[in-house]
Amino acid sequence: MAMTRRDEQLHHQADQLTRLARDLHSDEKLFILKHWNAAATNRHRTTGAWFTPLSLARDLSIGLGDSTNTVIDLCAGIGHLTWECRDLAGRLWNNQDPRRVICVEREEEYVRVGRKILPDAHWICANAFTVITDPTSYGIIDRVDVAISNPPYGRADINGTGPRYTGKRAEYHVLDAAAELAQRAVFLIPQDSAPFAYSGRQNYVEKRSDEYERFVRETGLVLKPNCGIDTHTHDDGWHYPAPRTEVVLADLQPARQEAHQPELALTAQ
Ligand SMILES: C[S@@+](CC[C@H](N)C(=O)[O-])C[C@H]1O[C@@H](n2cnc3c(N)ncnc32)[C@H](O)[C@@H]1O
């Protein structure tokens, strides 16, 4: 969707802030998160960078739980999900140390802006599918508690695949990749790819598409519903027409246990 003149002015102001040499104040960072618009960069059309509204990111953060100390944001953009998933106030209230956060994003320009907003995060400017092949060389030493993501959707060009899933949906590939790095996942994915539909509807229904069944079969992962988040209520916060989405949770352990099981089964015959 084309940017209005007002959007362009606000983006310009936000971009000026990202170029200041000094550290930014919280209100300046919030201004950037709200108004720095990927549509103003030439790369937007090829990267599909639909940044998550902060209010939706805040709702998604509920899925992390109190015991989460380390978080990795895959396909992080400029860091909208990470900003909220740090839960700074909640951690302070509970006398907990700040969460350690890692952001993986392949676009240099987004990482430049992200570093101004979240200087304490460990930013990795790389293809997420390369990072999973050798995490330690990117400074990821231990398994992370939770992987968060609003990944590219559908047939977007993601330049890689997860180790198990062989289908065509980008969000499933990123979930599959997350299992190489983290214990659990909290993802925003298209409603079509979730095994349920709740957001923007009057009732909750379970549904399992053929592609979802394939994802489960190949990865061993099962996607679960969240605590009742209606993502539709955040539709006004997107820079573009809001995609129909759901927040899904997953225990990532089964993917690692079931890795290459189909090949093992074939060898045994
Ligand atoms: C839908 S946007 C979401 C950005 C951010 N997660 C958010 O919620 O605001 C998806 C992001 O994934 C990034 N991306 C796409 N493929 C990637 C890959 N293979 N490795 C790392 N980042 C990737 C894009 O550049 C884009 O910033």
C-alpha cells in the first residue's frame, strides 16, 4: 500500500532519529518503532517486512511466561517483538534480571535501526537458516528458552529451509529452524497455518489443513492455541492492511527428537 505524505514525513523524522550519534531516549525509540516504515526502503517489496504493532507484540509476550530468561527473535525486523518481550517492568517487579535477547535479521538496514532501538540486544545480521547450522559461531552458546517470531508468510522468499519440513510455507520453515535453537516457540503466523481459528471470529474452531498435517508429520511439532488473544483487535496498528493471524505456541523438543526419523524408518525396511 502506498505511503501517504504524512506517513513519509513521520518516517523521515523517525529515520533522522536513527542517525543521531547519541543514545536515544525511550520516547524517541517508541517514535521510531511506530513510524519508521519499511515501505520507505527499496528493499521492502522483496523482504515482506510487515512490522508487528507494539500492542500485538505485547499480547504475544504473555506466551513467554515468568521463567523465560533468554529469547531469540527470528526474522526480527527492527525489533518490535523483542521490545515488548523483554518485559522490563515485570522483571523488575519480580526482582528478576533483564532477559537476554538475541535478534536475527538478514537486512542490514533493519539491523542498523534495531541496534539504535535495542542496543543491549545481541543483533545478528544474517540469514536465520545459516545461523542454525552453526549457532556458536554467531555467539549463541546455549539453547535459548523461547524463540519468538513474526516471520515472512507463505511463499515469501526466505532464502533457505528448515531441516525437516519440505513444504512451501515460510512460517513453517522458520518454526522448524527455531527448534535448532530454542526450547519453545511463540509465533505470529497466518490464521490459515494455525490448527485453529479464533481471531476476528465469534467462536473458536479447530481445523487442520493438509499442509499443517504435513508440517506435524515431518517435524513432530504441534502448534497450540494461546491464552485467548484476538489478533484482529490490533488491526489498526499495522502500516499495511492487517494480515489475518493467530499467535501459536509450541514445545520444540519433539522436532529434535524426531529429526530424520523418516529416513531411519526407510533404512530399517
Ligand atoms: C514480516 S517481517 C516481521 C519483522 C518483525 N519480526 C516484526 O514482527 O516486526 C519479516 C522479517 O523477516 C526478515 N527475513 C526474511 N527472511 C529472513 C531470513 N532468511 N533470515 C533472517 N531474516 C529474514 C525480513 O527481512 C523481515 O524483516
